[in-house]
Amino acid sequence: MKEHEWHVASLVVHCRPEFRRAVINAIEQLTGAEVPVSSEQGKLVVSLEGPGQQHIVEHIDIIALMDGILSTTLIYHEFAELEPGKEPA
């Protein structure tokens, strides 16, 4: 991990519909994770952010292994260099 990087990623996650609420709750317990969009059919848009690529990869792995998950697909990943002492916006 580089000291002054901030990573942002988005995923499309497909889960079994009966697990949707539990999956959303579990994902939103992860640091830097949010589920801004979900459907009754179990399709979720997940945003992840954190201080390094490893943080993002670890969270993707955790999500992929949750009960009821059928698939996870990385859609977007970007990182920005931060000025020393600056927090991400």
C-alpha cells in the first residue's frame, strides 16, 4: 500500500433474493462499503473505498464468500494520490 493513495471501486453483486437484506446489512458493516442500489431480484451495486488496493481486494473477497452470493463483478476501480496530511474528499 502506498501511503498517500485513496482507492474507489464499484461492484455489481448478485445474491439470492431471499438473502438480499442480510447481504446488504453485512456489506454495509464493512469499513468503506455502501450499497446505494439494490433490486428485489438480488442485484446490488456496491461501492468500496479505502486506503489501498489491498483493502478493496480483501473486501471483494469477503463479499464473494458471504452466504447467498451468486456472483461479484468489479465494474470500476480508480485511485488518487493524496497530498500528505490530506483526507479523501
